[in-house]
Amino acid sequence: SARVYRRPSSCAVRIPAGSDTLDDFRLSFPDLTDGREGASLEYIGDGSMLLSVFHDERVDITDQTDPSEVMGASNWRFWTLDLETMEATPVTDIDFNAGGVYGQRIDDRFYLLVPSDDYGSTTAYVWRNGADVSKAWRMTGWSTRLFAF
């Protein structure tokens, strides 16, 4: 987070399919999330993105704060971004988490693999048709991929 590390804000840019150069798309996390920083961006389909947003109001950050303790704790919440309207909305069906996420589309579902604070377990969520989010399972260890075969 820019606030923790005192660095410029996070942003995202785009390289259109079939191109090797950036277009004029710029996404500033704080502009979309009430001033909060973000760290992850996943396309979940149907013109929507998933943002991992740092909620700094959950912690007291001082000059003595260890950034790794703040960044790897349950201070993150997922938000969706409608790419047509550029409106971002918090996802309340998934609890605050450590911010990490891996996504995988399988058929009409998008799976999110979300690690626990200590990365000792992973909770899988399934996002059906860009709308319903539900917990699918939890497993030991940090899982980063799913495969359909």
C-alpha cells in the first residue's frame, strides 16, 4: 500500500488484444475505492473486474509499523468494478482477507482461491454468472491453481 510504504498510488493500464502497446486506459485504485489502495486485479467476466482493496482504516499505521504485519493481515476486501460505468462496489459475501487471490474460469463459473492470513490454508469461492458468490471449500496450504480435465 502506498500509505504503508509511502510510495505512489497503485494503478493499472491495458494492452489491447492483438497489440503490443498501451492504450489510454488508466485505472487508479484510490479514485474508485473511496481513496483506498489496491493490489490485485482479475477479470471475472461479463465486463467486470475484481479488485483486492486495502482498508487502511482497520489498522493504526505509524512510523514504527512493520509493513509485512499490516499487509498480510485481514485488512483487505474484494470489490467489483463495472468496466462500462467504472463504478466499484465492495463484495460483502467474502470476509476481509489477506489480499491474495488467484482466479480461474471453469465453464460458467469463476473460482477465487483466497489464502488465510498466515497462508496456511486456502478458501475457494465460486462466482456464478458474474453474480452469486458462495464458499465452495477450504483446504490446507496455499493453493494457486485449479485445472479442469
